[in-house]
Amino acid sequence: MKNWKTLTGNGGNKLVLKDNYSIAASLHQVTVWKEDKPLLQHHTDTPQPGFPTLIGDQLYWGADVLDLAANVRHEIPGMQEAIRTAGGQYQVSHGNEYTPSVFAWAPDGRAVAVSVQWIGIPGPPPAKVLLLDKEGRLLQTLWEDSNLPVAALYISDNWILAGTPQFRVFDKATFKATIIPEQLPAVRIEMTADEKQLLLLQHNHIGLWDTTAGKEINRWKGNWNDATITPDGKYIIAVDFEGKTFLINTAAPHEQQQVEAPGAIFSVAADDNRLLAFFMHGAVVRITTLL
């Protein structure tokens, strides 16, 4: 590994590395760097859980859209009310409503999957996964149960993936679900750029799936806190609960190279050439070359 470069500004554990942008988000704050230099920082009182999605110069973050070129934030009208009411399905009041657990925007920005949980007097289903359009209109209730809210969602060009107790892959056109039996819900979901490989992170293992064959091709057991796969599918970067980080070549899956870093790492993001990391101590974000 080459030297790490510290990015000036506040950090966050939800990281995105795309084109010449580096992004770090937390529940109430997002920081954006362009070419490793601070571009903007935005704070909101409304929690925005989940990974931001960058489409050109538009950053979709929860119920907000940030125009990075103009440095302007837009709150999507109707989105918060759609979440509170599960797309208009329920009458709600303050303290008796749905709240978001995670957002996942589609790569074209036309729809968002939202995991919600019911807060208040029992009655409505405690947990749901909603699919809303970009104006906040309900397209489909994908899943509901008396379970804990879903912690991980992902939308690709063709599928909607949900870390439900039995992992579900929804066809975007028909909403038909394929169930992948897993013992624990996924806490992070990623796909390669060609959608041929799927990474499922669970705290006791990382699974790599061949989406064409519909089967798991490799599994790395361990106590994992985070993991990501490069868009070309060549490498997985995995972080254990002690903050040790490992580089795994998917062509040589039994070889794990520990990444040298100036401290314990909490979470990571990667493109085909670079690695972005949020460090446990000091809330610092740093970047380095992948190899």
C-alpha cells in the first residue's frame, strides 16, 4: 500500500468513491470531496440512513438531493410524508408513524427503496420495505413483517435486493421475489458494475455470489464489520471488528493480504484503483491506492 492521504473535513461511516468524488455520510451529515479537496458539507436534523448515491453531479442522500455543481440542496417534496404513512397506507400522528431505517436509490434516480419501522402504538406491521418513485409516490410494498427493520438495501439496473431474514431479490419490472435462504440478515449488499457478482456481508461471513448461476461461489468466515467489492469484481476489501483490513483477490480467494493502515479502520469503499476508509479513532477519512 502507498501512503494514505487524510481528507480534510468531517467523516462518516457510509462511504462512496466514484469518479473524482469521495463521499462520507452519517445519519445527519454528509461531506463531499472532489479530487481529494473539500467541496461541501451538509447537515440536516432529519436522519438520512444508508449510502448516498451519486448520479453525475447529483447526490441522492435519503430524502434530499444535493446538486454538487451548484452546491444546492433540494428536499424532495412529499418524501418524508410518504415514509411516515408508508406511502399513504396509514393515518399517522407525531409519535405514531413510520421512520426510515435505510434508503437505497436506484442508479438512475427514478426510484428509492426505503426500509421503515413503525414507532408508536402497535397496529401496523412493525417493518416494511417500500419502493417509492422520485416524487415519493408508492410504487410497491416489497415486504412487511413483524420483524426487525431491514438494515441493508441495494438497487441495481435490474434488481432490488433486500437484507430480509430470508434474503430477497426482486425483479424491478415485475417485483417477483427470489428468496435466498440465509441464517442471518445481510448488513451490506453490493454488486459489481456488470451485475455478475453479488457481495453479501453478514457479521459472521462474507458471501460472493454468481448472479447468472444463482449460487454462492466463495465464502469467507470471520467476524466482519464491513466489506466492499471493486466495480470490476477483482478485489474484495474486508474489515474485521478489530479494524484490521484485508485485500482479497477474487481469483485467488484463499489468499488474504492485510492492508497496512495508520490505525484501525471501521468502514471502506473502493473503485478499481483506490481505497477510501473511515477510521475508528478521530472520525478521520483517508484515501490511498488499492495496490
